[in-house]
Amino acid sequence: MLWKCDVCGFIHDGDQAPEKCPKCGAPKEKFKQLSDEQKELVLKSRRTNDLHMKLFSLLEKIESISTEGKDLNLDPGCVAIFGQAKDFAAVTRQKIKAELETHMHKGKWG
Ligand SMILES: [Zn+2]
């Protein structure tokens, strides 16, 4: 079961609500049990957010590999490939940041 603190939004996993919120200290009564539908959304969101963060780390690697490849400047073909990969990684990282920001405001972060 998932329980959400009404005061700060902290989500607790367990058979019952905690005695007090680990984050804000609100008492047990401030916790509401999430419905099955809300629980499913939280679990799916957690997994999706984890995947976004994994992808974000990989994109950081792509950016650093591409920068090194571009700087070596072997020939125009190589520089073009590394440049495109670097741009793709940078833009996709920014897209992920924007998407995660919307998740935080739409109950898709928990
Ligand atoms: Zn709280």
C-alpha cells in the first residue's frame, strides 16, 4: 500500500502509514492511502523517472565521448558524426529535464 502525506507529499510504502512523516514530521493522521489507480500511476511514474535518469547519464557519456572525438579532428566526416551526436545528446538531456519538471507538478513524481 502507498500512503501520501497531505502536508508535504512524501509517499510511504507499507501496510500502514508511518507514525510521523519522515520528511515534515506531520502525524500519522495526515497520511492518506492512495487508491489502486493512484498507486499504479505512482509506480509507473517511478519506473519512468528512473529510466529518464538512466538515459540522462548515458547522454552525458555520449556528450563527453563526442566532444573528445570532435576535438581530435581527424577528418570532416568524423567531426560531423561527433557533432551530431553531441547536439542530439545535449538537446535530449534538456528535453528530459523539462519533462521531469512537468512530472513534479502533475503527481508523476513519488
Ligand atoms: Zn510530510
